Amino acid sequence: MAQIDIGPFTVEVDAEATRAGYATSPGVDPSCCNACATFMQAVSTKSLSSKLMDILNRLGADPSKPVEAWGAPDGGFLQVWWPFVGTFAADNPNNEESFMIGEGQSVRVTTHYPAPDWIPPPGLDVPALELTWVGTAVQELERRTTTPTHQ
């Protein structure tokens, strides 16, 4: 178990248990919708913030396998959730405050998301790192993506 700082709060993380969860996780299906396809385009073109990639690595989360991608990429909006096994540090309240990690990209830790059916070890939960990405970069990725709208 490791304690890491993510912006304004501290979480305790079991990165190995998180990696085990991702080993059996299907991730998003790019043929599902424009949001999923746009997210996969962001991964393949390395458009996600290096700060985000660092946080996901420390959490043990697989950047290419979020539990959900949602939004209106043609309107410049995308939300993505990566679950992890852990909890907020005892002396740090769950204030779900977001902070910027790149142009148009902000993250927060939340317990309000479409959670996977992972069973965490006793005393731990399965919160998620949530990315909210807004702006023309999302629209440009969506335009370059083969999606149900662009077929």
C-alpha cells in the first residue's frame, strides 16, 4: 500500500490490486460510441497529459482501459473514469476537488461513477480518477476518429 498525493488530496493505493483488476477489465469499446472512439484516438495519439499518465501509473491503472468514456466530443466535452483500489487518507476528507493537469484537462478523485464489480481488500474501496476534458482538442480528435457518426 502506498500513499500518494493527487492534487489537493492524498490517497492510499494498492497498485498491485488495481493492476489485477485491470488484467480482467475489458475497457471501453471504440465501436460503442463517439466518446469511446474519441478517447481511444486520444490514447493512440498520446494526446493525454503526461501528468495524467504519471498519476495513472502510480495508481496502477491502465490508461487504455477506463471503465467508461462519456461526453459529446463533437461539442468539445469528454469525461473518462479509471477505477483504482484504495481510499482517501484518514486525515484528508473526500472533497472531490478537481485540478488542472493540462490544457482543458482537469481531474478529481470520485466515488460517483459507473464502478466495476471489483471486490477490494477489507478496508479499501474502489474510487476512480475522473478526467474532464473540454475544448477544441477534443473536437479535433473526434473529427479524426472513425466513429458511428463518421462511418
